[in-house]
Amino acid sequence: MKLKDSNILLMGAAGGIGRHLAAGLLKRGANLGLNGFAEDELNKLREFLGDAPQNFFTVAADITRQEGRQKCLDGLLDHYGSIDILINLAGINAFTTFESQDPDSIEKIINVNTLAPMLMSHAVLPHMLAQKKGQIVNVGSTFGSIGFPCFTAYSTSKFALRGFSQSLRRELAGSGVQVTYIAPRAVHTPLNSPAVYEMAKEIKMNFDEPEFVADEIIKAIDAGKKEKYIGFPESLFARINGILPGMVDNSLDKQISAMRRYAQKDAS
């Protein structure tokens, strides 16, 4: 879908990837509604976007609640009259062994990473179907194709988001509404704790910069991609895991002791 003059609702706009994504979309002439959980996050986002075109507004809202999601959608409709693209980018993480993870943390990860994008998509879908065009973009992770130790709740949430995206895309075939699933590998953002970076260095985990990932997301949206995996060889491993999961098991078995050690450090 063309980006110039498109009305886009970007969830999780204040994060490390989100602010670069917002800047890139504004440069391409889009009209943006930018969501963040807290007003102080959005104040920093507005400062970051100071030199960018100013065809945007911000909305602080808890998207795990129905009234928060409706506030975001109503804001976009009030400002621009319609919605062309929804980008579900908001996400949270936790680096911990599953047995030591707080149950509230597990529930919050599922709510933010899976239920919120599903229900936000449900809210915008009638508008897109009525105009017979639109695009729902769900930003997942390679961890949504590879169940990764010590990120169990996060991986689970992204596996579910990938399945939702695939199912909805097939359901909407011929409607004019597209569904795009984008899976970055690890990204340098404040979402990661120092222990994650220490662990990543030991096991040689690759990271991308948020500016690069934001640009790849924009390219995927512009091209109307069904799916896009960012980063090699992780994109290859994601596909191998779907066919030969035992091969990936063997690879990760060699690294699990380091992962558990740093995960326990993060919890202390």
C-alpha cells in the first residue's frame, strides 16, 4: 500500500524501533496517530521528531484495555477521517527462566504482545472492510518461529501473533485488506537488559540497529509483503525450525547453560 497520504495508526511508537519508524513514515508523507503507554514517553518522541514533518498526533493509552484501543482509533478517525494502515509494534519482553518468572509478567506479555494487537485489528477491521482496502501490519520476532530458552513467554506471544497474522491474511483474501507479518531478529533497544547483552556476546547472538529495522518494516509495508524475516542467518533458522526442529534443538542445547546463567543474574 502506498505510504504517501496514508492514515496510519502506529502502536508502540515511543519505543526504540517505533520512533525511527514514525520518522521514516512521516518523511514518506504519511499521516500518523502515534500511541504510547505514557505521556512522558510521548514527550520524548515529540522531541525526537522535532525536525520531521508534523502531520501527526500522539495518544497516551493502555492498549491492553478496550477503552485505550478505542481512544487510539477514535483519535485517528477524528484527525484524518479514515484508517488505511494499522501497525501493531508495541511489545514487552522478559529474560528469565520460566519457572522463576512472575505470573503477572507472563500475563502482561501475552496481553501486550498478542491480545492487544488481535483486538486492535478487530477494532479497525470493519472500517477497512467498508472501504475495501487497508493493511494490518503485525511486528513479531524470529523468536516467534524459534522457541528460545529463557524467553519462553515472549516466544509464545510471538508464535501466537504469527499464527494470528497467517490465519487472518487467509481469511481476508479477496477483501482488499492485506495482513503483513514482519519478524526482526534481536534489536538494540532499551527493551533488553544488560544481562541480555552479556549473554548475547557469549553465545554470539546477532543484533540489528533500530533504524535499519524501521527501514525494513517500511519497505515491507510499501511492497505489500505477506511476510518478511529480517536478518541472516536467523531468517534461515526460522524456516529450518519449521521443518527440522531437532536440528535447532541441538544448536541451542550447546548454549542453554549460558542462557540460564545470565537469566538468573538478571533476576537477582
